[in-house]
Amino acid sequence: KAGVTQTPRYLIKTRGQQVTLSCSPISGHRSVSWYQQTPGQGLQFLFEYFSETQRNKGNFPGRFSGRQFSNSRSEMNVSTLELGDSALYLCASSLSVGSQNTGELFFGEGSRLTVL
Amino acid sequence: SQKIEQNSEALNIQEGKTATLTCNYTNYSPAYLQWYRQDPGRGPVFLLLIRENEKEKRKERLKVTFDTTLKQSLFHITASQPADSATYLCALDMNNFNKFYFGSGTKLNVKP
């Protein structure tokens, strides 16, 4: 079974630009969540989608947004990039279906964003 | 607000010894707690999950304990090997649609 795939793996942007990151979850997983990881703040929850609906959102400004498609693939977008947005953005998928939900998150390798 | 503390200092141990990592939390009673391993430049990998009504969970050389009174989880790696060197993260569920709070992680160095 293929794992969680994130693209692109690395990207460099300048302040003020916007970026879109993509995540393909494990086949059969309907929940996709996004995390930002920085050396200073660690892993921080951005948002979670299930069946194309955002079920939960972390404490990030509105510049951070996401969506999920009918095939469970997800994208996140960051607009008006700031230097502090430089981070590793991790996508995680999980089964999240009733009694089958073990809560285990399967992470991708991440998209490393550098904002200059 | 939720606070999760893991020892930010690296843990250096000799091969063959038991590594013990600590995760303390405040202001919340999670239904379960998870441990992940993260290697440099990679995404975290799930290791173990322990529920609030479980005191201990084992998987091969790994053991996790969960004390909801102390609000603490201990993660043990017995007979440690250099390949166990990595950063270990604990994560608490928020009973809220796969929203997890992660600790900052403890870097484990196992020396041959």
C-alpha cells in the first residue's frame, strides 16, 4: 500500500507570494490533517478534513487555508507569505472511521518551504 | 491552554541499555496518548498508542506507561541500539477529530 505522498518536497518562495501544497493520503483513508513543524514551535496542528469538510482548525491566521477533494486528496494554501512561514509542512492521513479508528496518523515526508 | 512537556535535552545512552523518555501534560485529560519517532528530514512514524484506561502497553522492545493521575507517560526502549537514535514525540488527542497536540520531542542518541 502506498504511503502518504506530499508534493513538492522542497520549495523556495519570496515574501508576499502564495504557495499551494498537495497531499495524497493512503488509499481508503478519508481523514487528512496538516501540521506545521518549526524548530521553535514544534509540530502545530493546522486543520483537518474528512469527506471534503473541514472538521477542525488550529490557531493559524486566515492566510492558511485548505481543502479536500472527493478522492480524499488535499491541498493547503498559504497566501501573502511571511518569513515566519518557513517550515516543514506535514500532511497526515488516518482511517478515522468509527470503531476502526485507532487514531494513528500516517505522515508524509513533508514539504519544506523556505520564504526569502 | 494545553501544555505538553518532553525533555528538550538530548538523551545519550550506551547501546544495550534501556532508554526512558518522559512526556508530561497539563490542563487536559486525553482519551489516549501516542508516541512517534522522527528521523531528520522525515515525517513522524507512529510507534504506540495507549488509552486512558490502560496502564501499560508493549510492542517488541518498546513499552509505554500512562499515569492519568500524574498526567505523565513514560516511553521505554529496552536493549537500545544505535538504530534507535532519533527524536521521539508524544502526542495527545484532543477528543476532537484527529486534532493532536505534540510535544517538542526528545532526541535520543544511542552510542555503540
